[in-house]
Amino acid sequence: MKSRYYSFKSKVVQLRKLGKTYGEIIRIIGKNIPKSTLSDWCREIYLTSRQKKKIDKAIRDNSRKGMEVARIVNKERREKYLKSIVNRNKHLSSILKDINIAKIVLSVLYLAEGAKSLSRGSLYFGNSDPFIIDMFLYLMRRCYKIDESKFRCTILCRADQNTVDLENFWSKITKIPLKQFYKTRIDPRTIGKPSRKLNYKGVCKIDYFSADLFLDLMHIPKIIYKGP
């Protein structure tokens, strides 16, 4: 046993003198020796500055490789998890074909993100997420007989954003023509402060001139929860 011990130790010392990292040494000798033991065996070895730089570089490279492997593993794990969510809920994909369910979803969405009081006779809904805006307008157009001319759109953005590009973007998402857009409003607090989120498209504010539709959306959740 002692001869085998000294054989391993001698090989470790030789590899360390060549400028190998402890991780590389473990892989070469094929034994899972604790790094604390390797460090103890090699504590009296003198390494040149070149060898130290080589070891430091190898450690950094291995660390980057480890981080990349971890990123890939985490990505695969997340994709698998998200797929499981889709699989267990995919039976819900057709429920919006029922106009009553669609109206419930619309009213709850408005209750969460819409204004709770009328402003100049219009309801107001705003969000920065194109998906939320798109879903809200899809449900409105599906559940009610909409007069498209009653829509108005206002973009709220940061000072360093291109207002023309934002208006064109939201016009495409909302299917509301640019002639029905109010002047884009820039947040003065953002002047001189560069945007960090490059994919941020500002907040899209939708107005629709209908007190009747507003009262409908406000009462539906109450009727569902408390009764007529």
C-alpha cells in the first residue's frame, strides 16, 4: 500500500512541476484524490511565474467551461419544465371559442390592468407587454361589436427612444392606424439616462370611447364573484 501511495504522490508531484492544475492531475491519474491532499503533497514545489500564469489561465478556462455547461444544463432543464406546463394545460387552448369564457377573461384582464374610472367617456388599458395588449384587443373585438374609429392609442416612452419606430411598432401590434394615435409622451425623468432594456418598447395606452363597455367590464367580475 505504501509503495502505491508513494507512486501516486510521486506522479502528482511530477505533474504539478509541469504546471498542471489539480483538476488536470486528477483526470490524468484517474483517481479522485481530494484537492486538499494534492495541495499538501505539492506545498513545497516551486513554480515559476510562467507556470503560475499557465495554471491560473487553465483554472479560468475550466471555470468558463463549467459555467457554460451549467448554463446549457439549466436551459435544458427549464425547457423541459416549460414543456411540462404546456402539456398539462394544452386542453385549455380552445376555451376562448366560448364567448362567455372569453368575456370573463377580458373583464378580469381589464380589472387587473385597466383604469377603474371613466376618463372623458373612455375606458383605458395600458401595458408594456405586446402580448398583453394584443390579447386585450383580440378579446375586445371578439366579445363586442367594436367601432374601430373609437380607439385611440398613446405611447409612453423613455427620452432616448425613437418615437416614430415605437408608434409604427404598436400600430402593427394593435391594428390601430397611426392617425388615431395621440402624440407620444416622453418621461422627463429619463432624460440623460440611457435605456438598459434594449427590447423595451414603452407603454402602450389604449383608450376606447364607450361608457357602456366600461361598465360592462367592471360589473362582470362582481357578478361572477358575488352574484347579480
